[in-house]
Amino acid sequence: MDMNQYLDMFIEESKEHLQAINANLLLLESDPGNIGHVKEIFRSAHTLKGMSATMGFEDMASLTHEAENVLDLIRNQKLTITSDIMDVIFHSVDLIESMVIDITEGGDGSADVSAPVKKLRAIVAGDYTADQEVAAATAVAEAEAVEAAEEEGTPAEDHELDDYALMVLKQSKELGNNLMWITVTLNENCLLKAARSYMVFDQLESMGEVIKTKPSVEDIENERFEQSFEIAYVTMQSVEKVRSTILNISEIQDVVIEPIQLKSEAPPAPVVTEVAAPVEKKPADNAQTAAAKKATAGGKTIRVDIDRLDILMNLFSELVIDRGRLEQLAREIGKSELQETVEHMSRISGDLQNIILTMRMVPVEQVFNRFPRMIRDLQKDLHKKVNLEIIGAETELDRTVIDEIGDPLNHLLRNSLDHGIESPADRKKAGKPEEGTIVLRAFHSGNHVFIEVKDDGAGINKEKVLKKALERGIVNPANADSMSDKQIHELLFAAGFSTAEVVSDISGRGVGLDVVKSKIESLGGSVGVESVRGQGTTFLIQLPLTLSIISAMLVQVKDEKYAVPLSSIIETAVFKKDQIMMAHRQKVIDFRGRVVPLVSLQDIFQVPDNGADKEDEVAVVIVRKGEKMAGLVVDSFIGQQEIVLKSLGKYMVNVFAISGATILGDGQVALIIDCNALIK
């Protein structure tokens, strides 16, 4: 059976089960006595084991099986949960997750699972503690020494064979076959290792059956091994016959064959029923509980490939362009029947547009759910106590935005934990609880989604920030004394700025919050920071709901048309030329008591002059970027319109102040202005 057709489904379901396992493990760590969490973890692990075994991912199935045995003991209250046991389970889940990522990227999902498997088995045997890591390593070395003793044979379990392979070996043994673990070593100067390996397999398969190879067959075929490879083999032939057959192949240096020993009685595999016994649970009062329940619950949904949604959106984008063209033609022709038909089509396509955009909307919990685990690990590394509160995880964003915000949020959370939250001792001295709090909140407002990262830590040390900025030449010493607190806080977003004294994996790597700012602004959003010394810091991210179809104001500059996103516009206005003033060699206007600099789009984009000019009036689009504003000088306003955002292509990247283009109803191309780039 070709399993490739099920690969996408396997990957998606594996991610869901891993998400559920992580969420429930965090809940279990905070409430070790709740067997309900263990049952949820066990159910997900059991399903994951079955799926991976069916798909042929043996390492994943083997590791999940061992973790399942530990969970079974916990579930039946035969094992008490400790911090050491939780660490081993968490690390095992991390390794499984890395295997899924490898499969997603086209790999075979193989990994060295020997270390976690031995730890998990030691836990089941009741003789594992974190202090025994060195002893465990010694035991591994001893086991390898025993493996080298050919005449004694080696237990099948020491070869990390999965359940399926063990079952085949057992059945073959019952039929009178010899079970062998063969190690084949090629000559050091062997040039065609893959070809020699193929000849070995060809000879072996003529006398018996190859059950498993180490490394995988694919790795061997691609020569991804040193000088030797190993084979689990079943045959009716003798050891001498098999050895001599392999040695007859040229460029074979050595062949070591040892019998595989099976346990006389293997413990029965734990079985889980689809319907678990009801467990009395508290109402879901936090995002982790909700996420864990949602990840393990079913619903009336279908899986749709993201590529299909992208194709659907692109097709609809073309429809939006044609709709604009029809609307323009209907106005020009002026026939009532045509106008009525076009208006009806516009309403229907508008409803269709809303449905398609809704289909692309994804809850931010898909990103948020990865952070509790990260915070759990980081606080242990930093020896801090932190509680992460997640609010508004059900808030939805376009998938294209969701895919991009994970890294910026990860950076901000790590920053809050490392720089913001104090050590328990320092918090106690300051009269605060030893456990700090980080709040991750998402909420809608208008056509935007806001994401807030707030901590109750020490706040920003503005003196330290200003000192660092002066040292790096980011701030002119002449202006330092006149800078407001907000301006000093904004220095955190300067390129390469970092206040970390020591370089570590968590911070101080020379990559500061400028990376966060750049990424958010590339998504058409903005990020700001507020802080009160001793009370905490808040980072606020503003993001557009979608990046595909946006509302924009079309403007005319000489013979060219431009689109300005409505999300950046405060107001449009017409000023008399005598209202324009000069300040620091810059044209400015007085906009409701604020001095706003003017930016001429004709000058910025070097638009050829067509000779047409208004006598005494200037059309201005007032735009903003955070608290800063600017006035874009244009010739005239065409009107508001929904436009389709199109990329400029790979040959036109990093074009200043242009984020893309759109096709208008008359077939003309209008460039979309990136207002953030125009406001310094």
C-alpha cells in the first residue's frame, strides 16, 4: 500500500496530537494528581504510536511506545510523578516533534532515540533519577560491550526494534527461522558503497528476509553512512552460510553475526478504549485547558489543503479586478439594467469575498499554544518563577499573518522573561510575589488585531538604555537630555541594540527588537512599547486582519495612480498653499495643532511633470505610523476602493516605499504605498 497519499493527513494529525500532549503535560505538571490529564496524554500518545507504526516511522513508534508505558503506570497510579520524570517525558516529546518536522521537510523521520528510550525504560523499572545519568551512560557502554560478544546473542530490545519488527521476528522464530543481527563493514577505500550494499541485500533476500536496517535503507542507498551498516535478518540458513555468502562479495572487510534473543514473554501492550471513564473536571478557566480540550475534540470540519485556499483566493482576486472593471463600464455606459445587474453581482461577490476571507482566518491559539512550554523550560534555565496568562486565543487572523508572527512573539516573550521579570529574591525585596506574570493577549479593534505582551517585571531602565544608545552612536549626545521617556523606550527597536551584558542562548546575541519591528512592519503592522519603572513593560503589536484584499484610497499624482491603505490614513484634506510653512528646511502644515511634515509623492517617486498644476490648493493624505504623522502631497483623490494586493515579483524586491501593486478596473496598474517607510 502506498502510504504517501496519507502523509499530509499524518503530519497534520501528529501536530494536533503533539499540541494536545504538550498542553496536557503542562496542566499535569501544575496538577499532578489529576488523572484526567494523564488519560488525555495517554490517548494522544497511543494514537500517535499507532499512526507512526502504520506509516513506517519506526523510531517515532518505538519512542512513543516507551513513553506510553510510563504514562500507563502513572495512569494506573503505580508511578508517582516527579520533576525528573516530567523532564524526560518533555524531552521525548521534543524529539518526536523534531521527527515530525523532519518528515514535513521531506526526511524519513529517523532519529537516535536510544538515550530517551533507556531513560523511559529505567523509569518503568523504577530505578531512574536525574542523578543517575552518568550511571545510565555507563550502562549503555556496557550493553555495547555485551553486543560485541557474538556468541552470547543480544536481546531484540537492545536493537530498538519496533512492535511490528518484534512481531515478525517472533512469528519467524516460531516457524523455525534463525534470527540474526548482521553488521557489515566495507573496506575503507570502497568507492561505490551503495552498490556494495545493494549486492549484500540482494544476496540476503535470496536466502531470507531483511526486517530492518540501521541506518535506514534510504540512507544506505544514498551512502549516508560511514563504513558499516546493520541488518535485522530472518533466514533458515546457518550463521556460517550467511557469513560466507556476504564475504564472497568484493570490498567487504568484515561480517559480524549475532543471534537475536526474544523475551519469552512480552508484556501485553496497553489498550485504550475510545470512550474514557468520566472524570470530574473543573470548568475551563484558562487557555491551556481550552487548547488541550479543543486539540482532542472532534467537530464538523473538513481538512482543506492551504494551497487550494491560496488558489481560491487568487482566482477570487481576479474576479475582484473584473468586478471593478464592470462597475466602471456600467457607470460609463449608464444603462440602468446593466447597472442593476452589476450592483447585484457586486453584492454577491462581496458576500463571497467575506466567506473566502473567513475560511482563511485562523485562531491565534495555533501560535499561542507553543509558548507555555517554552516559558516552562526557560524559567527553569533562568531560575525564575513565571506564570503565563493567555487571553483571547480565539481571536482570528489571516493565515498568511499567522505564519509570520510566531518568531516576533517568541522574541518578545523571551525578552520579557529574561530582561523584564526579576529573580524571585529581587521580587521579594521589591515587595512583589516571587512568581512573576506575563500576559499574552489578543483582541480585535476595527480592521486590526492587537497582540499585547505585558509583564509585571522591573520595567525598562531608561538610564541604562540611553547609556547604551550613546555608546553605540544611536543617539546624538546633544539631544540626549531632551528625550522623553517614550523616545528612550523606542530606542529598544534600534538596529542591533541590546542591553544584555552576557551573550547567551536567550538574549544578548546582537539581534535585538529591531528584528521584531521589521517583521511586524513588513506585515503592514506596527509595534510600540510602554513601561513604568518597577511595575512592568507592555509591548503592543497592531496587525491587519488580512493581507490579500485591502481597502485603499486611490490618489492621482500627475499621470500615475497610487493606492494608500486606509489602515494608515487619518484623514484627507485640501490646504491652501499659503498654509504651508517651512521648519528645519522641511515643508510642514498645522494639522489640528500638530506640526505635520509634508512628503511629495511626485518627488519621492520621480513622477514626470505633465504641466498640470492647481493654482492655490494642495491635496494631502494625512497618514500615521504609531504616534508619528506625515502628509502625502498628491494632485487629487480618486476615491476609496477594495484592491487586490499583488507582489512585485522576485526581480523587484525592496523597492522603497512600495509594498506591492494592484490592477484597477480600467486595466491600469497602481502601486501600493508603504506609509511606514515614508515616516521617519
